[in-house]
Amino acid sequence: MTTQTRFFLFVMAIFAGVLAFPCTSILVSKGASADGSVMITYSCDGEFHPHMRITPSADHKPGETIPIRGWNGKVKGEIAQVPHTFAVVGLMNEFQVAIGETTFGGRKELQNPDGLLHYWYLMKLALERSRTAREAVRVITSLVEKYGYASTGESFSIADKNEAWLLEMVGPGKGGKGAIWVARRIPDGYVCAHANASVIGEFPMDDKENCLYSKNVMDYAVKHGYYDSKSRNPFRFNETYCPMTPQKIRYTATRVWSIFRRSAPSLNLSPDYHRGVKGAARYPLWIKPDKKLKLADVMALMRDHYEGTPYDMTKGVDAGQFHSPQRWRPMNWKVAEDDIDYTWERPISTQQTGFSFVSQSRDWLPDPVGGVYWYGLDNTYTSCYIPFYCSSHEAPDAYTKGSLNRFSMDSAWWVFNLVSNFAEIKWSYMVKDILAVRKELENRFIAMEPAVDQAAAALYKKDPKLAAEYLNDYSNSQAMTVYHRWVKLSGDSICKYNDGYVKDDKGRAKAVGYPADWLETVHRLRPNQFKLPKWDEKKMETELPF
């Protein structure tokens, strides 16, 4: 198998079968994190089976090219290979550069079918060719300038050990050249978030240290009537290239609001914008958190169903008898009595997540030790983040194999999926068991991290290869620990919650029935259906013939 074919299989394994790209990303600058890490997150949401891929660094011959394939596997074109490509672990490279994304779509007419590079190719190529986040921005924008951009509107989160950047990009329409884009560095001490909507509004055009943009960013909008340069309205990238509707606002901005409200409760951000109140102000591009965020805090931000708010998805008749936060697709619906559009809430944690990550990039450690790719499978709420160091050179088979079309207990993704789906039987009971295991493992990994770092850094001074072997073995052993615990959890869950009963600590099956609030709802909706008539028991005793 050629390097080019492996490259194609890598990107297709990540993104094949994803019909929609409803992802969520957070960017935490160095000064906003408790330990000085730069962190980004990414939930890759869609109906697909992910594979954990680790690509080694490589040297390439002069004139070597990379074939670029479409969804049908046929070669659309090719791009020039560089002399040397960097090692990549998932979506983090050996220099601690990490990339995530969310798709915002934007104006449909701006997608260029003649463009060569889709966003997933751009992410992989940038990781293979960039030592810093700023360089990754340049790699992505240079590639689309030369070869054309094929995707719809996209927001890229890019981090290194010193900076975090947000790059937003749209196409130039059929037959157009390059792309239209703007990139902003997240100010130190601040947190940014995006979730399937462009979030960069106004931007400085005279601050090249912190803001980069394409030459055509405003001219294209004026030429095509998206922006009136003679008006007194400021030019905003998001309003120009990603017009919003009430449904899109609800779908996207609620997640950003929830991330910001939990990072900085003191801001008391209004829900008006994500509820579609006309004239309500958009949420800021970035906020300063009330306290610096720990790794565990960032993981927690990726786990949310709006608990504790008026939009809590574990409450109400729509949550079912056991308060499940899952809402099955399609999200939009109507009722017969009216012609109004309705939509379920779209949470950060969703059953459609294929994989997610939280990346740590740390400048006080050597690159092979400083970069940690915390990798999780399936729903972020019921998943467990596993520490893969960026110097890892292999991943366990359970994380690299499997197919969406064939269930297998040999696949870590399928095991996580099994536990999450089975929990729907009695969510309010079963989720507690899942979270207990998750908490135990993640707390252990986070507590061990300083000691692992210290040992690896000491080894690195003496023998970098030995340090990499140590970290690879550590990452793989923790990944297998998680896998085996989830296999056990799946069996324990099926046994404990069999046939609607709940077994106690002694293995005795208990009939727990339904929660009182749900029974009250049933009674209110169907007051006579389950009602038993009252009889006069004394009269019955005298009249019955026995």
C-alpha cells in the first residue's frame, strides 16, 4: 500500500459516512488555563466508525505527489508533496500542533465544485507540514490558493504550545479561485468557542500579528451584493458569509452560550440570542473565564445537556420516563394542528459523536512529552478521555479496527456505543454507573500526568527514543485499561438492568417502577386509561358466592 493510499484511507476513515458535520470546538489560550497549557477541543459528530490513526514522520523524493480523491475513491487531482512530513497522532502532530473544526456551511452558492481540497485534507496536510499554529494557518490558506477549496464554510481551531488561532473559510463559488477567509489569534487569557456557525464578526485589518485574512475578503462581498460598502454598517465576516435563521441560531448558538456561561457565570449571558429574540446581541467571539480552566474543567465543558437551565434536556416529557437527554433525529418536526416549525435542543453531548478530543500543548516540556491528545469515543458524556502522547507511534488494535456495518466487541468504539445505547433503557439509573467508572479512570490519568511527564522528560535528556517508547507504552496501556473496563461495564449493565429490574449489591432483582413525576405526567395526559374502579369491599364479602 502506497503512502498516498494510506493518506486517503486515513482521512476517509475519519470522515467517511458523515452526512452532516455538527461539531463543537473550544479554544483555551495559554493564559486562560490553570497550568499554562494551550488547549483545544473537538467533537466529530456524525454516524461513522472512527479509527485512531498514527502516521510516522517521513522523507519524500523530489517530484513526489499526493493524489486527491473524491468520495467515490476516484482521483480528482494531485498536489505536490513536501520533502519531509511530520508525525501525527490523531489530529495532533509531533510539535504539539493540534487542529479541530466545525462546519458552518454558509451561503450554498459559495461552494466550489471545481476546488480540489476539502477541509479534512487541509487539516491533515497542515499537521504534516506545520511547526506552529500560525504556520498551519499559512499552510492551509496557501494550499487553497494554489489548488482550490472544495468544502462549504468551515471554522478551524488550531493550537500550538504558545497560541490558539481560529480560521474561518468559505469558497469563492463555482469556477472561483482560492478561498475567502479570516484568521484571528485568541488573546492570551481568553476562551473561544464555535459550533457550526461562523463566529468572527468585525476584525482589525491592520494587526498582522493577531489577524490574517484573504485579500478578497471584503471585495468579494461587495461585488456579489453581500455587503454594501457605502452603508454605515461595519463589515462582519459572519453576517456576510454565514447568514443566520432562527433554527440555525438555536442549533448552534445555544452550545456556545452554554460553554461561555459555565466558563464565566459572572457574565450572566442572556439566552435571548440563542432563543431567536429579534435584535438580540450575538455572543462575544471570546470571553475571559472567571477562573483559569483546568484540564478537567475543559473536559467537563464538552459534557453538557444544558443541565440546570430552562433548557435542561433531562427534564420534561420529552426526556421520557428515565430522564434521558438524547433526542433522536430528525431534529425538526411539525404537529398536525399548526404549520409551525419545531426543533429539539441540540446539546454539546450527543449520541451521534464519533470521537472527540481535548488537546494539551505545553511549552515547558520537550515536544514529545508536552503534547497530549486526550481521545474519547462516542458520546462525550459517556466516554472516557485517554491520554495519547504526541510521541506515540502505535495505537492498540481495539482503537484502529472496526466497521459501522458490523458490530464487534473487539472494537473500542462499538463497546462505548453499546454501553451508551443500552443506558437508554434506564438512563437516570445507568448513567450513574457509567460516570463512576469514567470519573475513576480520568481522575487517575490526570493525577498521574505530572509523574509521567517528569519521568519522560528525564528519559528524554538521556535518550529521546527511549522516552518516546515509554510514553507510547504508557498511552497504550491506559487505552487498553479503558477498553477492558468498558467491556466489563457493558456486561455488568446488561446483568444489572435485565428485563427492567435493577439488581442490588447482593444481586437481588428489584422492581423499581417509574419515577413519580413521570407517573403524574401519564395521569395528567390519560387520566382514565389506567384507573381502577373502587368497590365496596364489605358489601363484596356478603354478596360473593364463596
